[in-house]
Amino acid sequence: MFVWIILGALVALFTTSLWIDRNRRVKKIEEQVEYNDKRSNAIAEASRYNDMNQGGW
């Protein structure tokens, strides 16, 4: 019976470590997507501003 308790504790620890690692990776991906969106918006805004200024020449 003692073996089952140790085995259960190890399985719980392993499952928790996988869940924490997955959350960390998902958060990094979400941050990268947010960064890419902000960068794309900044490039679009700069292009719009540049087009607006070139139209006046």
C-alpha cells in the first residue's frame, strides 16, 4: 500500500509539472502574438502617415 501512495504522489507531481510548463509556453506564445499585433499596427500607421505626406507633394 505504501508503494501506491508514493506512486500516486509521483504521478501528481509529474502532472502538475507538465501543466505548469504548458501554461508557461502558452503565455510566451500569447505575448509573441500580442507583440506581433502591435508591431503590425505600428507599421500600418507609419505607412498610412507616409502615404498621407507623399500625397501633398
